[in-house]
Amino acid sequence: MSAPLIVLVGPMGVGKSTVGQLLAERLGAGYRDTDEDIVAAQGRAIAEIFVDEGEAAFRALEKEAVRSALAGHEGVLALGGGAVLDADTRALLAGQRVVYLSMDVEEAVKRTGLNAARPLLAVNPRRQWRELMEARRHLYEEVATVVVATDGRTPEEVAEAALDAV
Ligand code: S3P
């Protein structure tokens, strides 16, 4: 059975897909993203799934997407920012090389701003970010084998730091 070389976790907008693709290039490996897997399988945007069926239904789809990507992908795998909310999904990550890309609240507000494609940030982004980070930081830390801070760093610098750290 194949397994990912590196799993990336961290909040939306932290650069998981950009950094993940850079890491995949450097490692000569493939890149996969569970958000993309879900969109392809469902034939709908993530925002639509949230609106039509709610967050719990999305998390259930996400858990299955993580399970099959972990079992079937040799390369770099990026998870959606909220994947760690689900205890089963966190358990699936045990024994994996998991890099948590972190950023502070001000960096998050600066990077994402008001982004309608991200349903969790539709109103009052600064407050939402503060609450989201408070609720999730310890979950990212729980699953991570390595933490790489991204504040003030380019994606290339973050990828280098991640490669040095794993
Ligand atoms: C979410 C993050 C998104 C996506 C969905 C929910 C979250 O992924 O899975 O909108 O709960 O933080 P990205 O982190 O890839 O943007």
C-alpha cells in the first residue's frame, strides 16, 4: 500500500496548495489535495456542499476523502483547513509525517481578506479568524510532527523550511 511522503495541514489561506506543489516538485513526487478530490467526486464547489447539506455532511465527505488519499497517494497531500476538526480524521493521521503550516491572525486577515469562496469567513473576518485559530490551533498541533511558521515568508521559503524540518 502506498502512503504520502508529507501531509500538509493548517488554516485556509496559509498556502497549503502553493507550498504543497513546490514540495512535490522538489521531491519529484505527485501533489494531491482532498478539497479537489471532494469537488471532483461531488461535481460541486465546496461552498455549494456547505450551503446545500451543511458542514457536518461536508466533514463526513472529507473524512472519506482523507482516508482514501492516505491509502492511495505517494507524494504530498494537502488537507482542507478544517479536516482536523473530526476526531476520526485526526486518528487517520497517526504515524504520518504531518507538517502544520501556521500563521498568526493578522497574517490570516491580510492574506484572505473577504473571500466569498470561503464560507467560514463570510462576516467579520478578524473575529472569525481569532475564534477559528483558538478552536483549531491545538488540533493542528496534535496531529503535526513538524510545525512551520509561514508569517512573512514566501512559499519558496516555507517549502525550504518544511524540507529542512521533516
Ligand atoms: C475549510 C477549509 C477549506 C475547505 C472548506 C472548509 C475550513 O479548505 O475545506 O471551505 O473549515 O477551514 P482550504 O484550507 O484548502 O481552503
